[in-house]
Amino acid sequence: MTAPVEFRPATPADVPSLHATWDEAFTDAHVTQLYAHDPGRLPRTFVAVEAGTVVAAVYYLPRRVRNAAGGVDLVGGVANVATRVRARGRGHVRRLLDLALTAMAADGCAWSLLFTGAPGVYLSSGYRPFTLHHRSGRPAAAAPPPPGWTVQAGSEVDWAELAPVHAAFNAHRPLSTVRDAADWERRVPVWYAPPTRTLVARHDGRTAGYLVAQWSPEHVRVLEVAAWPDRPDALRALFGAVARTAADRGVRHCTARLPADPEIEAALPSLLTDPVTEADATGMVRPVHAAPDHLAAITGAPGAFHWPADYL
């Protein structure tokens, strides 16, 4: 006979079996690492407990995300959704999402955001997918950096130095997260830890932009880029540095997971040859207090983008 299941917020006593549930579902260490950085995590973690053991979990984190009207919304970012194999197919995640959405409403969240490879899990809870586009292709031919520019890869990145560049580059970008000092101190270094590589572009010694790339033997993925608005040529310097490294390593394919900003498009020939457009449909949104049209305007806005370091 199946033991009764209790659905409720997590308590300190649940943490060992909560971590065991995530260990069963995820291979990435950043799941528990990022979770530990959230001081208000337990009241926003909802668990299904059977015979004293967590068998399913849903967690959300309030985030400030830019909207299409030039403002910022409080958003409930859903993460770490997992069910143990023996408890799957019993509707636990839907029950836990109901609890999480009720809490988001009480917290004043306008809407909810998540990223997933299994969208069917969330459709019955009112989430709807949206699509972002990016470019890919063969790396551009290697060329020397523009005059006056240097691009360096440091073993240790001064994220605090790069934070204002990111803020300026994304000041009006719908769907992007407004990062605070704690994000730069605790979250960004986890998502962009080695072997991910960060390049910093400087002109006459002044930091003007940066780029984050992930390398494998035959593929490079550009994950994030930013430049001061008055120095868009930093993008060409950074893209050219990636192309030169690709040539040195014999890398034949590049994915530029970047928004279609005019400045990025103008610099893209320094990174890609014969680019093609690809779609990413892993994002899903759901209204909480906001109207559906408000969300549609955000996800469909030109330049809308969500950077990987802001994933939950």
C-alpha cells in the first residue's frame, strides 16, 4: 500500500533527502551550490514527502526582470524541479507548482519564468513556451585585432569591473535579469566557471567589453557578450579574438547564443561565416498578476534575451 504524500514548504529536516532527490535527477553540481546561496530558500521550496522522505520538489527564486515597457517586473523563477523515479507519473510536480504559484502571488510576482527540456510537464500548470533565436556557423577567418585594441583572457575574472558594462549593455533589454552585487559575487562565477573562458576587451587600457565562451574540441559556444554603448567596436575585437582562437585550435563550428541587436549583427562577420538562424524553445512563462499580453510583449520584443548566467 502506498504511503500518504504530504505537500508543503520544505523544512531544515528535509534538506538531506531534498539533496538526494536532486542528486538523482541532476548531474550538475551548481544545482545545490546556487541553492545554498539563497538565504530565503526553504519557504520557497515545496516538497512532496512520502514516509518522511522527499520524493519531489519545486523551488522558485524572486528575480527582477526587464519588461517591454522599459520597467522591471518581479518574477518567480522556477528551478530545481525533480521527482524521484519511483514517484513519477503521480502528479506531484503539478501539485507543488500550485503551491509555488500561490506563494509567488503573495510575494507580488507579476509572472513566472522557467527553462526546461520537458515543456509538457508545465503546460497543465498554465505555462506557455516562447522562442528565442540565435546564430551559428563556421568561425570567421582569423584577422588581427583592430588598432588600439587588446583582448585578454584572465585566469581570474574581476566580475565587479564587468558588472557596469553588462548593466549598460542590457539597460533596455526585455527578458534580461537585473543583476545585483550578490549575483556577480555568487551566481555569475558559478555559471561561467572554468573551463568556460572569459575575454576582456580594452582600448588604450580602458575596459570596453567582455565575452564568455565555452570550448570543446570542434565547437565553441559564445554564451554572453557586453560592451559599453559608446564602444560597439569592442564586439568586433572580441569576436575576432574568438575566431583567431578557433583557427588555432581547428574548431569548425561556432554557436553565437546572442540577441539580434544591430550592434551585434554589424560585428557578427568577425565571428561567423555564412551564419544560419537557430531557435531555442526551452523558455516558458506564466502570468501571476500580469496580463498575458504583457508577457507576449516581453518575449516577442526585438532584442529580448535571457543570459545563461541568469538561469536558475
